Amino acid sequence: MNRKTKRALKKKMGPDAADRLANQVALFSKLPEACSSCTKEFDNKDVEMIKTWKVVVRQDKVRLFCPGCIDKAKEAIDGSI
């Protein structure tokens, strides 16, 4: 990130925004190689997989979910309401 971008980010988002962004980008190194629910393999070179799979980050835990598992979770949530 260059100096101009850091300054704009700091002005817009607050003084610690650059640190938070850097921490979240660093978490991508912890990205799993398979779906966290059904263990289906993830190919990070496949553009379609990159566009359709979901990454969830909660308190320094990175989870990866395939579209099938995301759909099942949405159905379960919709059914329980």
C-alpha cells in the first residue's frame, strides 16, 4: 500500500484502519484448502471457484465454504424462521 493510499484510508476510516486491513489480508495465508463443512477440495487457480466460494473470518479463524454448504445453511436458516 503506498503512502497516498494509507493517508486516504487513515483519514476516511480512522487511524488504525490500515493496521486492521493489513491483519485481514495476512489472514488469507491461513485459507484452508478444502470446504470447512464437507471437505470438498478448493482449487485457488479456478476462477469459478474463487467467485462462488465464501470465506468467513471470525476472531482470527478463517473458514472456507463451498456453494452447496452455503445453500444448505441458508435453507436451514430460512426454515427455522
